[in-house]
Amino acid sequence: MIARMARTALLSCLLAAAALLACAMACAQSTDVRLAVLPEVPKPQPASQSAAQQWMAEAPIPEICWIVSLCDFQGPEPTDEGQRSAEPAPSADDQTVTMFPHPGGQQWWLSGQANVIFQGRIPFHSLYQGPNSFRNSAEYKTSMVGTLYTAWRPTHSIRYNTDLIFDMEAAEGRGLSEALGLAGFTNLDVVRNPYLGKAPYIARYEIHQVFGLTSKTTEQETDFFSLAPEVPVRRIEFRIGKLTLPDFFDVNDIGSDSHLQFMNWTVDNSGAWDYAADTRGYTVGGMAEYDDVNWSLRYGIFAMPVIANGIDMDWAFSRAHGQNGEFELRQSLVKKRKGVTRILFFANRAHMGSYREAVQAYLDGIDPTPMITAHEHYGALKYGFDYNVQQEITDNLRVFGRFGWNEGQHESFAYTEVDQTVLAGGDYAGKAWHRNQDKIGLAVVSNAIKKDHQNYLRYGGLGFLLGDGNLNYGRENIVESYYTWHTWRGLFYSVDVQHIDNPGYNRDRGPAWVGSVRGHIDF
């Protein structure tokens, strides 16, 4: 299996490289990239210096070399160290990553984003398929998510800062096979119920309160979650309202952003973390966080949905809630480099069913097929943990990994159908080829489910995502690679390739290939 995954990773890299080359060729034809740079009219030279030597000494380097980074032509190497020309300074547009720069030091925030993903799938081998299968025919789908971010900071205090946050969002489009048939689905932007409609909805409303425990402060990069330019180095923060847990838990700078990085559900989040959320990924609750110089500790309790993957929340916290705790250590494994380790625990109580009970009722002839919804219990407990690490290796290279586990006996309820996940990957910044905001990434993730969950699917049971009508079990192994190209200010394009082995944990189906093109704009 390792050899097959290695071959798959190599093939994905080659496909990503081909896509990168195609982008470079397209860029070469664009008027935005100044490729038509010609040498100046040659000046008379002594007979000892040829015209070719003069052109090599004075002609500007074509920018296509910077984009592709495959031609390392830099002109003749100066013999004197003092004669070495400095690298070209990045343009203002290359450094600006929003359409309209956000002024610092303001007490208000207004920004927005739009993310459009086009995905397509080619046909793949399948001995059979069921109601919740990832379809084996050729298909393409488009999704769109747009968000308006607003925030207001009513006081000037740093030690006791308050932020009021309110966001609106709209989502439309559908995923391949209606987002069914894969534990690690290929598009994190897809709403898991495509029938919710296109109408805008409130995504977040939060009160964020900081209580500083010292007058010593440190600078922070302001965003719509926290507007203060500085924070106390030791502090307690509270958040209460409507939010999505991956904003604050299981964060990873390399694998958490589906708008500029990876797209797969189980790469951007831990698949085994069945975090409290409605169909769109949001919940209501509160959390507290203690931050020190090198470490943080956070805990929160949040509402759970009434039914698996439901849009309605159960407001009786005494019988249904999701508790989440995380320890974060900001300590590098490589000298003079940045590194972070996070350990997360979660415990969900909700009206959940038992896979073992559903299978036993089917074998006893009570149910015609295994039905998890017929064996639900109030207050059922599902728990697990996640280990999350990221490490900077060089100025351009970063690596990351996750290991997640949950008890697997109770039904997958809010995120996806994964009981164990192992992930490794990394990204490489485009500074090496003079594209400061460009990035290339590669990740390999292997997902699994426990024996009771396997039996439930093997006998024809349906989860809220999976159900082929049968199951020849194998781990669902996914390789994803992408290239993100910063074209101008807040405009980004990406190409992405994903290879899924044993889709839906079924050896009788696949492998499947999914290609994506993404357009993203930040205002």
C-alpha cells in the first residue's frame, strides 16, 4: 500500500507541475505580466566586446523565468562581490493581498471574500453503488461561498479589549455526487445539504472580551476576530455567540484554509474530530482561552444538532452539547524556526445511535436493514482526541501532520464519517521563484472506521454521508496537491488534484481522480 501511495503522490506532483506550467504559459499571454521586455538599442562597443556579451550584461531578465522558476538564468556572474546586483524588490501589488488595503489602528473592520471552486471527476471502476455512493460516472460541479466580515471595537483599551463581530455569508452550488460517498470529501466549501437554498444567512455573531493579566504587551496582526494592534502577553479571552469551531480549535497554518490551501475535508480539519456544528458548520456557545508567552489553553461548550448533519440545534445543553479542550505549545523542533503543537480532546452528547445495536437488530430480524436512527439514545457520548503539529523547516518550506481518533461506536453525527485519521504534508512558498505569495502544497491522508461502523455499512446501512449497499473494507487513502497563484492584489487562482483510493472505504470501487480550479478574491 505504501508503494502505491508513493506512486500516487509522485503522479499528483507531476500533474501539479504540469498545471503550474500551464498557468505560466497562460500568464505569458496575459497583458498583466510584462513579458514584452526588449533590450535597449545596442550602443557602439569596442571591437573586443561582442553584441551578445553586451546584451547579456544589460538586458532585463524576462519575468517568465521568475514565474516558472525552471530557468535559473541570472546573467553573467560578477567576479567582484560588490558588483552583484540585488534581487528585484517585490512590487506593491505582489505584497498587497487584498483588493483594498485595510488601514491599521481603526476601531472598525469591514472586509469580504468570495471563493469559487470548479471540480470535475473522470469515470472510475465500480462493481456496484448505492444511494450514498460517490458516483463513478464523469461529473463536474461548481460551488461558491461569499462572506462579509464586520467588527467594531468600542473602546481603546488594550488590557481590557472588547470586539463585537458580525458576519453574513451566502453559499450556493453543489458538490460532486451531492457531497456523498467520501469520508474525505473533496471540497470543504460544499454545504452538506444542497437544498438549504442560496439566501444569505448569519454566519457569526460574537462578543470577544480580553482580560489582561499583565501590562506587558506584544504586537498582533489585526483581523476581524481581534482588532486591537497589541495584546497582553498573559491574558484570558472569552468568546460567546455563533461561531465555527475550526476558527479557534485544531488550527494549522498549513492545512486549515480551503480558500488558499488544500480543499479536502480531512486535510483542512481532523476527520476524526466530530465537532459540534449544524449543516453549514456553525454552532452557538462559548469558550475561554488562557494565553501565555509560549503556550495557550482553551475550552468551550457548544450546541449540538438535533439529528445527524441537521440544520436545527438542540438548545437543551443539559442533554446535548459538545465540549472541546485544547492545549497549544508554541515551541519549535528546529532551532531558530517556528513550530506549534496542539492536542485537542472532545466529548459530544446528543441523540445518537449505536452501530452495534443497529447491526444486531438487523441480524435478529428486527430491522429489514441496519438503521442507525432506530437505535438512538439521548445523552449518548462520543469522544476522541487529535494531535496536530506544524513546523517551519526553511524560509520557504513548512511541514505539518495530524493524528485523530474517536471511539467509533456511536454514529458520526456532525462532521464526517471517520473514526481514525493520519495526515502528513507540507507547502513550499514561491519566494524561490520570485512569486512571494504563490504556494505549492502536497498532503497524504489515510482515514479509517472501526469494526462496528464497517459492519453497519457492509450489511447495507446508510450514514449521513456513506452507503454503497455493501462494503469490501479498506482504508480511504487520499493524496492532494495544489498550486496557488497570486495574480494581483487580492486575486488568487489555484489548480488542485486529488486521488482517492478506496472511496467510502470500499475496495470494490475506485480509485477516483478529482481535478479542481479555484478562484478567490479578498476585499
